[in-house]
Amino acid sequence: MSRIAFNSAAVRRKHLRREYVPVVSTILACLLSLLPIIVSSPVIPDFGFLMLIAWRLLRPEMWAPALALPLGLFNDLVGGHPIGQSMAIWTSLFIIFDIMDSRVLFRDYWMDWLIAAFAITGYVFADWFIGTLMGNSAGFPVMLPQLGASILAFPIVARFVLALDRWRLAR
Amino acid sequence: MAPPKTRRPGFSRRAQYGLFIGYVVAVGGVILAVLLLVVAIIDPTGFRALRGAALDVTTPISSAGRGVVRFFTDSGDTISHYFFAASQNEGLTQQLAAAERELIEARAIRYENQRLKRLLKLSDEFTDEVTTARIVSSSLDSSRRLATIAAGSSDGVRVGQPVRAPEGLIGRIVETGVFAARVLLLTDGASNVPVRSVRNGIPAMATGRGDGTLDIKPLEVGENPFRKGDIFVTSGTGGIFGPNIPAAIVVRVTREETLARPLANPARADFAIVQGIYMPSADAPLETGVAPPSDSLQVLPPPPPPAGVQATKVQAANVEGAHTQAAPGR
């Protein structure tokens, strides 16, 4: 018979891992926007956001909607967005996901991707719209490469989140 | 499926209240975030301390990795140069010969220029260099085009100052931390720079399109006066950007629009030079209230607010009984 843990330190470590891996991995994904790459058009997906919705779709009961507030503030500060942008979009998205979960009977991989595609479209559009309110005159077609890249990158991020989740809950 | 009538997680009162309070916090948080966003839209420089601190903390991370990225970018170039050495050599030799001829002409013109300026008693309005810094990163996922440089208010960098590379204009400062600052790139959709064509001196406005290109709009109506390959320099009109900084080169011309790309590529520029804000009328003497002599190309902007005392003096001289009508501060 194998034991779950041999001493209290191991129990504590596993507890920490179980509790904090999702939040820490999302924060690290937000930090990807600090990559020292200089691009002249928005083509790179917001990995923090992809990570967030991948965790949320995989484990609907894990996060209260209010958790998106501090994570969004962090993403705004790191990514150079106007403060409040990710906070508002992410938290309202979590509330929408909660409503959706109470109505949808089941979800599978393709449904998740479809839902994520809608969420990404809304997010990219909101980002562009807030930009126009702040004086950006670029049209929405500028954002299409990023929109496509984000939707295509979601399955990869979801796969990564699944692997992390297995490691998190492993004995 | 119809949603269940109640969302009770069970019979536990504690769990029920917890869920309820969770939603109250979330909805309140969304409202708060929208208010913050409204503040940010009305006053983009708000929360300066918080945003500056975040910039200071995150910039060293980007700075450290920048060298690695540069190595890979440059090694890609080196390999392609090796393959195209012969054809490139031929092209460069021709270019060099042409450039030498033009250099001699340019020297002659410069000499003549100096002589004429001495005749007109014009002095070069020199904008001082504030500091030199590395460009370490840029916004990746946002619709805005912002870059980060590794110099902040401790180096004298202030909001509004123009940033250039040796090759040309990069943008201007929009946000400063103590050790880092954010630059609004020329290609951002909110960036407007007054420029003029080097070929024929026609003034235009260069507006970013958000995808790495610029839209050049001539200030006069009529047929599109620009051709492919035209080079634009800043005109110095309206202050902020000093005159004659190389800005853009035209890559495509259609009937309606002129597409250009910036001459300085922030991804390749070794260093960014932060310059002082160019204020032609603030530097010029204002003793008699008569506009100082200037060449016909340069349109003087209204007197800027910092020179409040001088502006009031001039107005008092012009208008009888005008008092404390200083321009409102920004």
C-alpha cells in the first residue's frame, strides 16, 4: 500500500502545489509580455488571457469570479494596458462563464475551443475599442492577425494547462 | 437547458453566503474597473506613480534578455549576407559611387546654406540631447504600439520628449518611471507627426496605422504630390519634434493614400536618443511683441503655457488692460 505523504512537510508542499499552481502559472504567462521582442504590429497572443480561460474552462469550480480582479490588475500593470482594462474584461467574462455553465449540459474539447474563440474575439475587440477611445485611429483589421494567432494558440495552451493540472493533482 | 431555479451550493448557510458575497465582490469589482478605465481614458497620465513603479520593476527583466534576442536577429542577417555577398557587393559599389557624388554636392550646399543663414542672421535652434538609452521591449498583445526604454525620470526623461535613433525618429515619451520610460512609437494609431517631403518641401501629417506603417496625408488638397521612395523629415511645426529629423520613406502610393514606413526600426536600433522638447517660440526673444523673423516654411505655434509671465507681458503690451490672461496649464 502506497502512502500519500510521508511527513507533514510533504503534505504542506503538495497542498501549496495544489492551491497555487493555477494562479502562479497565469501570472507567469502574463509576464511573457515582458519578452524583449520589439514587434511593429500586434501579432502575439496575450498568453496570460489564454492561460486564464484555459484554467477556467478546465476547472469551472476552482476560481471565484472575483479572482480575475487582482490577476487583471497585474496584467494591466505588466502589459502596459490602461488600468482597469483586463480587470473589467476578465471579471465580466468569468461572470458570463458562470451563467453559461449553469445552462450548458456538457462541454467537450471542441465546445471549449468554440467558447474560447468567442471569448478571445470579445477580448481582442474590447482591447481595440478601448484603444480607439484613447485616441488610436488604427482600424480593427490591424488586430486580425492577433485574433487568428490567439484562437490557434488556444489548444496548445489548453494542452499545457491540462499537463500542469495533472502534475498539480498527482500524488 | 433551463437554469436551475436556485444556485444554492447545498444546505450550508456559510457556503450560500460565500457564493453570494463572491458575486457581489465580482460585480462591484467590474464597476470599479470600468470607473478606473474611464479615468484612464479621460486622463491618460493618471496613476502615474503606480504605472511608473510597475515599469521600473519589469524593465530589468526585459533588458536582461534583450542581448540574447539581438544575437539571434543579427546572426540571421549575417547568414543571409553570406549567401548574397556577390550581388550585394555589386549593388553597394554602385550605391557608394552615387553617394560620393551626392556627398560632394551636399558639402557645397551646406557651405552655401551656412553663408545664407549668416546673411539672414538665423541661428540653428539646437535641441539638446537629454539622454541615450537602450530600447528593451515593446507592447506585444495590445492594439497600441508602445516601446520601453531603459531610462527614466532619474535621467531627466519627461513626458512628451521626442525619441530618435541615429537613423531617424522613433516616437515620443508617454509615461515615465524612475529607471524606465514608455515610448509611443511613430506607428501607433494615436501618433501624429508633422513632416515635410525632402524632395519638394510639401508639408504633410504622418499618422500611424498600428501595423508598422504610416499614413502620409498632405496638408493641401488636390492630386497626391508624393512618389514612391520620397523621404520625409519632421518639419518642426507645432513644436515637440525639432525640424529635420528623418522620419519616413514612402513605400506605396495610390490615388487616395500614401503608405510609408519609418526610417528607424526600433527592433534594430542600438540606442534611442531622448531629446528635449522643441519649443521654437519659447526660445525666441519676445521683447517687443513682434513675431521673430523666421523662414516661410516654419509656422509658429501659439505661445506655450510655461512662458506665462512673458506671454502676459506681451498681451499687456498689445491689449490695453488685459491682465492675468495666461494660457491654461496642461
